[in-house]
Amino acid sequence: MDSKQTAYLLLGGNLGNCVETFAAARREISQRAGQIVQASSLYTSPAWGFESENLFYNQALAIETELDPYALLRVLLGIEKDLGRVRPLVQGAQKQYASRIIDIDILFYGNTVICDTRLCIPHPLLPRRAFALVPMAQIAPDLVHPQLNRSLRQLLEQCPDGVQEVRLYDPSAVASRNAADTGLEPVFPEGIRFIAIEGNIGAGKTTLSRRISKQFGAKWVTESFEENIFLPKFYRNRERYAFPLELTFLAERYRQAKEDFVQELFSPFIVSDFSISKSLIFAQNTLQEDEYSLFSRLYKIILTTLPQPDLYVYLHSDVNRLMKNIRRRGREYESNMDPAYLQMIEQGYMDYMRTLPARRSLIIETTEMDFVNNEDDYRRIVEMIAAAARRAMENK
């Protein structure tokens, strides 16, 4: 057996927030089972084998793994358990179907054929299950079933199950439903995948992006900046620590982009509180000319490998308001923040925003707004972002 095999998995579930649970499952699979090399869209369909009011979500994944089939099964069962799955009891030979938080099935493992009390590969019920064949046919239509000698495309055409009941998951429908629950109009358009909400230090980008993602069913990605060991040192001695600080930030943002943005683009909708462009904006204002020249060359190489936001939102607030916000949150290493430094960063953001296409960028003036405590201010901001998102999708 080769050191690496391609295995095809199916995620399923109908309890809780399946979009977030699937995202967590993909992260765990990529860390513990193998590299995800393909992922289908998300699909919904009625429960199969029992009655349930909740639609099931499904997604097919292709992974490259060094684990043998039984080791892979053990890892996947562990991931299910860690994500809260409680498997029903098996009575005799009859499997008891039930609603579940997450289910991770191995559909194929290379051309391997196994069937014993622990594991059956290929999955014996695959030819009868449209909810599995539809996402599998999306990513591997010409994959040939090693026992039936038919491609997945052919199996889907011959499937006795109700293919028409398997529908592409529409994140805008979730947004509409959640918006209705809170009195907001349906807002985010179908097809929007990635919104980055940026701002100067203290602008409130993390708070806003987190609330929007929670309310409208998006995956939230936040920058893990507090782990940067050079940040407190930089605020004490900027000239000495600027270069290692910016390099560390760039490396961490690249890691997050690869692990979160690339993997989470398999999710229907992402809202983040940063983008990789932040590295260049800050580096322009903190590095010496020769340092910046080296840094920008590295940044341009990295940029070509990462997805870019469909919409880039910048929260603008004047320096006095930013300083109040910074003092209010009370981070020790920000206690001696220089207003001139904030003004310099502000100019860097404005220069960057001018380089973006108008359809992909939005500046919101928030100096006189309180979107944390004032619901009207929050709704106004959501409406502005939603309108800009619709324009971005119309001109895409």
C-alpha cells in the first residue's frame, strides 16, 4: 500500500448549527486524519431511514491520508465524539437511525474493498443514497466503484432515491431566517463567500464581525494577534522590534488564511475581522525602507496563494474616538499608544482602500456611532454592508 491514499468521506448532521459543526469537523480532519484536497458544496435533504422535522446537511470530502482504513475510522469516531456525537445503540443486526450532531462516514479508501464487523468500504448503502451521491458526484463524477464497476455519475443517474430532494444549501436562506428572527430584513445575497471587516486599532472590527457572523449564519474568523510575543516589545521600542513583529504577524496571518480561509471556503459564508493586506498596510508605516522592500516581496508571493475578500469593509473612526476605545478595553501593552501612530495607520488604510475596485470596498464612518450599545446604529451598518455585498455580487 502507498504511504498516502485518497479517501472520500461524507459529513452529515441535522442537530445544532451544522455549518459550524462541519467547519470544526474539517479542521479536526485536516489536523488528525489527512489533508483535505477537495470538498463539495453543502447540501440539504430530508432525513433518510427515519422521520425528522430537521433537514440533514451533507458534504463530501476527499482527503490524502497516511492512516490505514481502521486507523482512519478510529480517528473519525474520535472526532465525532469530541464534537458531541452520541451514537445510538445497535439492536441485533438492525441499525437505529436517529438525529445527530455529526456523522463522518468513509465512503471510499482508494480501491480498497473491506467488509467485516468493524468497517465496510466502499460504503454499502452509497448506491441507494442520493444525499451522498450528489455531493460525491460533484467532486469525483468519474470515480469508479471498485465492486460495481460504475462511475459515481452513472450511479447517481440510476439511484432509486429522490435526487430532486437533495438541494444545494443556500446561505442567504439562513440569513433571511435569522434576520426575520431579529426583525432585520433579509440582507446578504446568494453567492457572497468572504467579507473582511477591517479598521484601525480600537475601531471595533472584532466585535462587529463576530455579531454579524453569529446573527447571519456565517463562519467567523478572528485574528489571533494576542499570541504575538513581539507586540508588547514593539510598543516599548518600535524601531528595534518592528521587523520581527511584522514578519511574525505575516507568518501567523498566512497560517490562519491557509487553515481558516482556504479550508473554510468550503463553508458557504465567512466573515473575518482581518485580511492578509493588513500586514502590508502596517509594514509600510513601521519598517525602514530596506526592511519594507524585503517584506513586500515576501508579501506579494504569499498573496497569490490566498483567496481575496468579495467585499472589504473599513470602519473609519477619528483618533480621539479610537483612543477612548483603546483606554476602555484596558490592554496593558496599549496603555502608551501614540495618537500619531494611529493617524499614520489610518493613512495607510486609506491609501490601500483607493487601490481596491469600488464594487469590492466600503468605508463606513463610525465616529458618531455606537454599534455595540445602539441597535439602530448596528442595523444601519448591517444594511450598508448588505447593500455593498449585493453590488459586489451583481458585478462579479
